[in-house]
Amino acid sequence: MVENIQIFQEYDAILARQRGREMAKQLGFSLVDQTRIAISISELARNILIYAGEGEVEIRMIESSGHKTGLEIRASDKGPGISDLEMALTDGYTSSGGLGMGLPGTKRLMDDFEIRSDVGKGTSITIRKWLSS
Amino acid sequence: MSASLDELKHLLDNQDEIMDAWMHRLEDEGNEWLEHMSIAQLRQKSQVFLQEISELILTGNVDYKVEDRPVLEAQLKGFTTDAAHFGMGATAFYPYVTSLKYILIHKLIEQLSSAPDQLPAAFSDMYKVLTRPYEYFISSYIAMRERIIYSQSRAIAELSTPVIQIWNDVVAMPLIGEIDTSRAKEIMENLLNAILETKATYVLLDITGVPIVDTGVAESLIKTVEAARLLGAQCVLTGIRPEVAQTLVMLGVDLGSIVTKADFRNGLAYILEMMETSSSRAFVSKTNQSS
Ligand SMILES: Nc1ncnc2c1ncn2[C@@H]1O[C@H](COP(=O)(O)OP(=O)(O)O)[C@@H](O)[C@H]1O
Ligand SMILES: [Mg+2]
């Protein structure tokens, strides 16, 4: 189960989070976890639109070596990148007059959060949520 | 399929013959495309398709991706747009491809009569090659329909950010559906206009029908509430579902500056209570003054 959604406009961000929620539901995630996943996707996809203009979100079902099932989301763009990751992950930091809670909040909502960013090249963020058995 | 390759090549070199047979068959079957275009037009549209398909079968490239074949992809996008435009269904492509399959099956049987053991492999290759365009058609058709549905629901949403006056001094705004940036702006504008018009001092903002509240939506709610306050109206936010509330807390979004109540009824009860206290306070201060 893999979904790849190109993010060009707000509609795509909405579509991505709806798909994420559907997939989470299919995998048996609780309502709260479905909501966490949908909101995290929404945060990453909206960031792509605001800061990079366009990019993509890939949502896939994954399995760990310990046979745990989860959902992995990769949001990537070829935008300006982030020069200071620590700052970007600080509660309340924003360069666009937003709430500045998207990245740090997503990190709290998910089990895994990995971010790679090269200035001038782009940003790729991978997040995971595991199904607790 | 190497042994049969020459035979296949021969078969597919004869594209005009296949095309003739295919078009003939589509006519006989009364294919839906022909309700919207002439056979000559359909033939022209099918030319590229047949060429691409033949090339894929010949090169044995059965595991290709439509996305890696720009010519084929463009062609299929054209079919999708046409189908949506003509109001044809998601399955419109199926009889069209099936018809070609039928022609190819017969040609293959004819062609490989000397080497029938090659047939299963040749069939399977042909099926595989023809399946991808069909899958692509369906998914891009659905994506297109989703886009249409979305823009329609956006249009409805524009009509449906209603502000209802439910009491003297009290207006309510029940929000339903996804909130994006442009909708957030409309909500704010509609509400502020209504406050000015009705001189309302209380606003019930109900988000029971809003599926997702991310930091963007939360921010626009906070801004709306603050703007209303500047106009002298107090907002009460109702209908935050428990899982949304829980997620917002974890996100670190602070709605602490906004009065929230579980549902619309509780919100209204709260407002009526506030109105009563403030009017009795006004009454008390009046009696104090007069004494
Ligand atoms: N995809 C991205 N490309 C470039 N910069 C980004 C990207 N995502 C986030 N940022 C930077 O990180 C900051 C924090 O992001 P976030 O926590 O979502 O808060 P907000 O979007 O409200 O500013 C942003 O203000 C922006 O400077
Ligand atoms: Mg953000």
C-alpha cells in the first residue's frame, strides 16, 4: 500500500491528509492516531506549499523487523531548504507569521521524525507511526 | 518470448491491418467513444496508442510505468479529459482496450500457429502491457473527478459559511467541511460583517463539521476570535471533537484565549447565562446609581 501525492495546491494537501487518514483507518489505528497522522500530513504538506511551492507526499504501509506494522510518510520538496534545523524545530519559531508549531508539533505527534535539509536543494521529512499491538 | 519475437514483429509491423480490424470492431460494437467522435477522429487518436503498445510488447518491456512513457501518458491524459468532458464513466476505456485485445489475440493465434507453445507467454505479455494504460486511465479519471467534486464542494462551501442570528445580540456560525486558506478568509470576513450588521455581542462558532484542525486552521480560528473581540463581540468555540482537542494539545496549540464549550447547546447556555449576569449587573449598577 503506497500512495504518492503531488503537492501543488491546497487541494492536494487536503487530499493527502484524507488519504493518510483512510490508510491509517484501514491499518487499524485508533481514532486519535488517525487524527494525529492526518494532522501531521497536513502540517508537512502545507509547509511544502508555503515554503517550497511544490513537492510530494508519499504514504506507505511499513513493517518493522519485529513484525510491527506502521505508516510511514515522506514529505519532500526541492525548495530553499532550512538553514537552521534546530531553530525550525523550536516551538513557536516561524518565518512566515504562522504559529511555528507545525514541525515541533508533528515531531511530538509521531513515533519517528527524521529531517534532512540542504540549503538551496530542498527538504525531506520522514515520519512514522507504529501500530501498538 | 525470444523465439516468437520475429513473428510478433511481423505481426505488429502490420499496424494498419490491426488498426483497420480494431476500428471495425469498435464500430460493430457501437463503442461509446463513437457517440462523441467520428471513426476517423478515433482512429487518429488510437494511432499513437497502438504504436506505443506495439513497441512495449516488442521490446518485452512489460513492467513499464505509464509515467515513464511521456507520449503514452499524454495520450491517456487526453482520453481521460475527453471521457470526463463527454460525461463518460470510469469504465469507458475498458471496451476500447478489450476490443484491441481481441484483435491481438486472434492475430497472435494466427501468427504463432507454428509455435503454439509460445502463445501463453505472448498472451501474458500482451495482457500486461495493456493493463497499465487501463489502470492509468481509471486512476487519472478518478483523480479528475475528485478535483471536480472538490471545486464543487468549494463552491458550496462559499455559499455555506452562513451567519445566523439566533438571539438578540447573538449570532452563530456553524462551519462544515475542510477549511483551507481562502475559506478561512471568507469565514473571517463573513463573521466580521455580520457582527457589524447585527451589532452582536456574542458569537457561537461551531466546528463540529470540520474534519481536521491543523495549526493553520487553529491560527485562523484564533485570529477570527481576536478580530471579533476588537469589534466588541465575544466568541464561544463549540464542537471540538475529543480526538481533535487531544491532538491540538500535543501539537502545542494553545486555544486558551478562546472560550470553548463541548457542543452548540452548552455554548448557547453559557452565552445566555453571561447575558443574564451582565444585564443583572447593569440592573444592579443602575439601581445603585438611582439610590
Ligand atoms: N519544507 C520547508 N522548506 C523550507 N523551510 C521550511 C519547510 N518547512 C518548514 N520550514 C521552516 O521551518 C519553520 C517552522 O515550520 P513550522 O513549525 O511548520 O511553523 P510555521 O509553518 O507556522 O512557520 C518555518 O517557518 C520555515 O521557516
Ligand atoms: Mg507550518
